[in-house]
Amino acid sequence: MSPTPPCIFCAIVKGDVPAYKVRETERALAFLDIHPISWGHTLVVPKAHAADLPEVTPEDWKEVAELARWVALRLRKVLEVEGNNLIVASGKAAEQSVSHLHIHVIPRREGDEVGLQDWWVSKIQPTDPEELSRTATVLREKA
Ligand SMILES: [Zn+2]
């Protein structure tokens, strides 16, 4: 399925737009983010266009996830990376910036001050156990 307007990540997959490719598999491509949050920040995308999680096929998602893991381990091996954040923004409400599903593989090093923890902690809210139970039930059972 071709997106309208043209999709920058599809153009990278086709080779119409240059990218710093890291690894390619049958269904997935990994390339460096040109605006890295830390050294080695890589994006992993399905080669077939899928806007977000509802659109991606299970086969493509599996390969994208496996490639993201490969990238994470590779970063640890060759760039002195000590940890990784894997982040997916799926949908406008989740602040997805490019409408072609992608996993950010963010290299982390002790003391790198990337600051995701501060962002995370600032958003944590106290929650009623009954609300948690109700939510889990809805997620498990609602058609
Ligand atoms: Zn695309």
C-alpha cells in the first residue's frame, strides 16, 4: 500500500533518499537517526509501508522487533553502549512524528544525561487498585 503524501522512510527503503544504513533483512531496515538523541541512535522500520501498529503485519513486526534487538546488542558490542531504550510512538496521540512505523533504538551509557527517567517519573500518577483491576479486565475481555 502506497501512502499519500510520499513517505520519507519508504523513500529510504527504496534507496531514493540516502541513509546511513546499519543492517537490512528481508522485511526490515535499520538506519541511523539523523537527529540522534545519543551516539548510535538507530531507527528500525518495516520495508513495507505501515503507518502504525494497527497496520503492520505480524510477520513484519516480528522481523522489525528482532532487528531492533540485533541493533541493540550490536551497539553494546561495538560502541561501548551499556543499555538501550527501545521506543515506539504509534499514532498521533502518542506523538508519532513520521507516519511509517519505527522503533527507536537509543543507546544509553552511564551518566549520559539523556533524561528519559526524569520525563518518565514526572508523568507517574497514583492509581486506585480497583481502576487497575477494571482496566486489566477490559483489556483481557472486551471484544
Ligand atoms: Zn512508508
